[in-house]
Amino acid sequence: MQEKKSLSELTADTLRNLILEKKEYKMGEKLPNENVLSTQLGISRATLREAIRSLVSEGVLEVRRGSGTFVANQLNKPAYSAVNMAPSTELKVTLKDLYEVRMIFEPEAAALACKRATDEEIEEILRLGEECQKQILINPGGPDRIASEAAFHGAIIKASHNEFLYHFMPILNETIEKTLDIQTNLDMIADVAYKDHFMIMDFLKKRDALALKSTMVIHLHHAILIEQISLEM
């Protein structure tokens, strides 16, 4: 069964069609401002931003600071070709591989989020963190816990406002799913994660980038140690 698309994905499809098929916006042309375009499409500004973020990552649109959003001059040249990865099942990726990649990018993404996130984004991350904490207490290995954990960590990565980092989201999601699928040491993983999440939220709230970066490293190390994964060569 095909997964139902979100409103932001449908909006991205609409914009992509207007640009690539209907040619309503030409290469190098500036899009209408956020208020006008969201009204024309009948969506919220938040949904429009998410759709634009997606099209920027595809290389269809580009955002110029202080000027607005423009149709890219080279439409068929993706900005993220370096991360255009095949599914991990095809690449035979292990849990060790996934954690190594997370150790490389996630602490840095968290530090950037501390510096770049809007107040509204931080409020949303904290809300998602509280939801994750609740789900850990209800059922540490349940699907709602997995979804809430992915949403919490994913929101931090999004708040880094780095499009390249955003494309590592599948790695984040798969690491969480594979870790909890193993169904071993779930109570210990949940207990440690619960404590780590409080520190992550606290340092984010204080916008202490260095402390949050260190906490994220510790959080990932905790999971690695509990799962008895060796990152040594």
C-alpha cells in the first residue's frame, strides 16, 4: 500500500509541477512572497516553508538571504547529489555503521540548532521531547515511542537550518528503529534515554551549544555501550 503523502509533500508536488511542467515560474525567477504564495495555494505558511525546504534540497529552488526564494538556474542539478544514497537494505548497512554516521553529524547539528533555531522551533522541539518522555514511560519499545523519538531528534536536525544535514534523517530514523527492533536491554535503553533527553532539552532551552553537543555525544555513546557495539577498528 502506498503511503499517504503529507500536505507539505503535496504542496511540493504542486510547486514542482508549476515550475517544471507548466513553466509558470522560469529559471532564475523569484517566487511570490510567503504570504501571497501560501494564500494562492490555500495552505499555511509553515506548510509552504516545509515544501520549499524540500524543493531547495532537490535543487529546484534556491533561497537567497535578504532577497527571497528563486527558481534555480540549473534545475536538473541536485544540490545534495553527494547524499543521494541507496536504501540501507541495498547497501547492507549495519547498526554499527548507522551509529558511526550519527556520531559524526548529530552532535554538530545539535550545536547549530542551538545557535540558529527560532524561539518557535525550540518550543516545538521541547514539546516533542516531552511527548517522547511520555511514550518512553508508557511503552519503551512501542511504535509510538519510536515515532516520538525520531520526531524529537529530527526536529533538532531540522532546526540546524542546514539542508545537507537534513538529508541524513533516514539514517537517524533507521538507527532508532533497528535499535528498538532488537528488543534487548529495552528497559535500560529507556532509562538512560529518559535522563539524557532532560539534559538535551535543558541545554537547548539555554542555547548552550557546546554543552548540547557534548550531551548528544554522551547520549549516543550510552546507546552504543548498552547495545555492546564496538566502534573501534
